[in-house]
Amino acid sequence: MPQDQSELKLSDQSNISIPIRNLISIIVGVSVSTWAYYGIIERLNAIEGQATYMLEEIEENDTWIDEFQPPPQVQDTVERVRELEIRLNVLEALTNK
């Protein structure tokens, strides 16, 4: 083999021959792949954002539940109801003897 045939020389003047059908297929394939990739990334980012928001809401609700104190009127009413229940039990015990 002569030396000239084994060497591949590329320059800005080099020509490449490819059927137009194959070129269009390559361009469409790359375009669809890129569109699908960014669609998936966008969806993942949206889901991640929603998960972060939900975790923040859960933390806020958990904190509210842990720190909740009923109003004084409600606490007083609960105590009075407890006392009435005890008295009712005592009265029922006395009447059943």
C-alpha cells in the first residue's frame, strides 16, 4: 500500500458524503432525544420541588401540633367535665349499694 492511501487528512476543505435521508434521521433523532431528556429533567425538578414543599408543610404542621395549647376556657371546661364525671361515678356507686 502506498503511504498516501493509509493516511487520513482532515481540514476545513474536507468533503463528507452522506445520504440526505440519513442526515435528516440523525438530526431528528438528536432533537427528539434532547427534547425527551429535558422533559424528564423538568418533570423530576417539579416532583422534587413538590416533595420539598410538602416536607416543609409537614414540619410546620408537626411543630404546630407539638406546641398546641388549647385556650384557657377549654382547659377549664375539660377540668370541670372531669370533676363532674368523677362525681357522677361516686353517685352511681352510692346508689348501686
